[in-house]
Amino acid sequence: MSVKQRRNVEELEPPSSELLYGLEDNPPWYLCVLLGTQHFFTMVSTTIPIPFVLASLVCLEPSDPARSYLVSTIIFVSGLITFLQSTIGVRLPIVQGGNFAYLIPTVALLSANFASCESQRAANLTAAQQQEEWQARMRAIQGNIAVSSVFQIILGFTGVIGVMLKWITPLTIIPTVSLVGLSLFDLAADRSSQHWSVSMSTTVLMVLLSQYMKDVSLSLPTGYRRGYGFIYSEVQVFKMFSIIVALLTSWLVCWVLTVTDTFPPGCPSRTDRSTLISNTPWFRIPYPGQWGMPTVTVAGVLGMMVAGLASIIESVGDYYATARICGTPAPPVHAINRGVGIEGVGVTVAGLWGSGSGTNSYSENLAAITVTRVGSRRVIQMSAMVMLVAGSVCKFGALCASIPEPIVASLYWIMFSLITSVGLSTLQFVDLNSSRNLFVLGFTLFFSLSVSKERRRNEDWSAGVPSKGTASHALAMTCPMAWMLSEGGSG
């Protein structure tokens, strides 16, 4: 970003002037817990598909408690990394979570080095042999992820990313952030098509709460004083908690319709389709090497490095977008270096703990900040604590995994539409009277969507691999092209 453009960012009247709490503000503890829990649910709604896709790739049975262990591990690791990033990393209210970009090299790694699940089932293996088979796959995944993280750590802590910032102009940030939302419209439609009525009703409820009832205040007890009784305060519940209220309301309605058998057996919106909750123990703390000693291959490490590069590009865009949403100046170079380096450390932690995925910043939670208008760092740190606790309670992880997919799809409609608009808002820093800028912007968006479409056409959708991985790979190819065309910040 050029000096002139950086000055424009810093002097911009923040779009978050309506923020209830800014970056350095500390809301009351009970609001921190509730808002942190909402960020947790927002993160979980996107993270949960990763361990379930991994479970099918490593040949775990649907009722195997190990599925819940994978869920708990990725939640626990996300909590550790979120706390590190918000405290000593870039120090912005950014949630870290599982990274879909690592699924594509994971599929390639497993298909090249292990037999298919169908052939494994045909072999009539004992329970002990089956456990060794899926854990061997997990050891290969986590080993290659952990080693590949060294590349990201070096880029961050040596300051290489900071040197590259002069080529990361608004013309590269726009597609990096916006395409995360644009590339997932088909995934949202696919998940919603399982039960359109539930998905759309949840979406409508979120819109009503966040846009039309945001100024409605409720008098709620916020404390107690001896001799005076409860202390009541006016709380704008629907402005701050629209996401979690809509999600829990729809979940409750689905449960009622399930117990009354209004939903027929096999309906995707039923809440009793999984036996994971009954098969899962209450408590289990994830730990490094829980699946055994990790294994490493050269091809596997190279594939994971490509995923890491795509994550870096996306995260840098998220840093700027988060600062803008929170009404703070653009993050300085040293903060971005530190953020990328800590994210690399997070990938190492994710690999050693055996989450089956890397980590990156979650654009979905940027949308949650936009909806709730709370950009406090303390809230994100509290959210990290919630993740650590939830990751240690396996029953809770199994419960989160039981959210019906049509309800999760409604989150996609809201979250990714806001992510797209936040990315496009950076257009105000681009000279749209320049034919060169128009070419770079249009070509970058069009080419990335075209590549992503072609990659999805050749994906194995029966494996349930979401499209975000292909979008990230498309961004990894498209953004360097945008850097080259924009000549280091002419936009």
C-alpha cells in the first residue's frame, strides 16, 4: 500500500462510528461472556464441517466417538491460537479457526498414500486395526501440516511479509476478502436446499433482529446489591446477540418439530439424526501427539505450504478489514509481521495437536463484529476461553456438531454477504477513473471465480469437501497476478 493510500486509510472517518465498544474498550464481564460465546458459535458453524470431512477421509464410522474428539481438538486449538493472536500477535479482535485450504492437499495426500475406505471396509479389519488405520492417516496429515508451518513462521518473523506490503494494494485486498464470500454462494445454496423453509426462516429472523430490532432495548438484571435487590439495565439484546438468538430459536423450533414427529424420519432438519452425543464421553483434554508420532513426506509438506500461502494472503486482507471495522488506523508493518508469524505458530500447534487442519483468521467473525457493533479485543479473548472450555467438554463438541445443516446454511447467507460488502468497501481507496485499475480489478475477480469454478467441477463432491479450499487456491494464484499488474501500489 502506497504512503498516500495508507494516509487515506488512517484519516478515514471509521464506518464503525456506531460501535458500542471499540478495540480498547472492556465491556462488563457478562457481556464479554455472551458476546464471546456468540463469536464461538459463529466460528464453530464454519469449523465443524472440517473435522466431519476429515472423519470421512480417514474412514471413521459415523457413530465413532473419535469424530467428537476431532471436533473438540479443533475447537481447543482454535482457542489457544485465538488468544495468542489477539494478545501478542496482530492484537486485533480476530478469531482463528480451522482452515479449509488444507483440505485439498489433505485429499491428495491420503489418496496417494493410503487405500480407499471402501477397500479398508472390505478387508474386515478388527477394531484395533481400524483404529490404527485412521490414526496413521491422521499422523500423516498432522506431520506435514506442522513442518509446512516453518515456511509461514519464517515469512512472518523475518519481516518478509512486511517487505511485500508495498505490493499488497487495495486492488489485492478487495478480491482477497470479497471472494471469500462470493465463492461460497453455491455452498450456501447447496446446504440450504436440504430444507429451504428452515434455512430461509432462520435467515429472515436474523435480518429482522439485526436490522429492524437493533434499537429495541430490554430491561435485564445486570447485578445485585444487598439491601437494594437486583440492578436492572437497558440492554440492546437484538443489536448485540442477533446471531445467537436466531440460531438458538431455530434450533429450539427444530427440536420441537422433531420430538413431535412433524419432521419425517431422515429430514435434514431433525435434531436426533446423530448418535454422537450418547457415544461421546463428557470430558477429554486434547494434547500433542494424541494420535501417535507424526509422519512427514516431501510432497505432503509442499502441498500444505501452498495452503499456507493462500492463508497468509487472506489473513493480511482480514487485518486491514478488521482495523477498518473497528475504526482504528491500518495495522503497522511490524504488527502484520507479528500476526503472520503467530499464525504460523498456530499452524504448528494445530499440527502437533492433530486437529487435521491448519489455521487462519476467520472473516466470518468480522461480519459478526459488523452485526453486533462490538469490536473489543477483550471479547475475543473471552471467546478464546470459551473455546478452550468447550474443547475440553466432548459432550459440548458433539452437541455443536448436531446443529442441523439448514440452520448452519442460514449463517452463510448473512455472514458471507457481509464479508463481500466489507471487501468491496475498500474500493473507495481505488482510483476508478483509471482504466488500468479497472482492468486489474475486473480481471482479478473474474479470473479467480473462473478458476474456482473449474476446480469445483473436478472435485469429489461425494466426499463433502467445501468450496472454500478451491477459492483459497484460486486466490493464491490470482493475488500475485494482481500484485504484478498493479505495479506495487499504483491503484
